[in-house]
Amino acid sequence: MNWEQIEGQWKQFAGAARERWGKLTDDDLKQIDGHREQLAGKIQERYGTAKETAEREIDQFCSDLKATL
């Protein structure tokens, strides 16, 4: 699954993102609204990770969603 598909259906996938990154709040997820860069920024902020780590986690998230669909 590519990010454009996730972005277009963010409301459906926000719950999966919340399960994956439990430190993200509902307000964070609403603010992110499917924007990959904003998600990476919030992951960095909440978990104290590097940008590259956040990007890898997002890539894995996309792969995992693809595998479950």
C-alpha cells in the first residue's frame, strides 16, 4: 500500500496508526490528517527518534497495512 492510498483513507487508517504509535493522541491524528511528513514529525516529537527512524517506521506501517488487506 502506498502513502497516497493511506492519505486518501486516513480516517480508516488513523486507528491503526494509533495502535502502532500509542503516544499519538486523537488530536495529533486529526492534525496529521494523512500527511506523511506531519506523522513523521509527531513520531519524532513523541518518541524522541531521528527522522530516518520515523520514516522507516512509517514505511513498515505501510507494508504491514498492505499485508493485512
